[in-house]
Amino acid sequence: MKPRLYLRIGDKVKHVKYYYWGDGEVIEESHSALPGGFCFVRVIFEDGIERSFINDLDNECCCYYAGLRLL
């Protein structure tokens, strides 16, 4: 089964809890070739720090459920 992806490269995002991070942009996507493997995105925020998030809506730890929202 293919993962249900939430974010794509170039998407602008904001975290609802950590507003002081500022706006972010997705700069990298990574997908596992193995069945059941993780899909990650790397986001750079205005505070200059890159953070990684799980990008599969079927995973309870998906970046959407963690508070990342599209702008």
C-alpha cells in the first residue's frame, strides 16, 4: 500500500504550537522502498533550524497530527 503523503517539496508550513519557529519550507522528501517503511520530510524554518517530520497521514505520528499546517 502506498503512503498517503501530506507535504511536498516547496510547500510552506507553520507549526501551530511552536509559532516562534516562524514559517517553514519543505526542502526534502525521503521515501522508504520497503513496505511499511517511513516517509519523511525535512523542513527549514525561519529560525534557521532544519527539522524532520513523518509525512504519512496513515501514521499517528504524521506531521499533520503533530501540528504542522500548510500556509
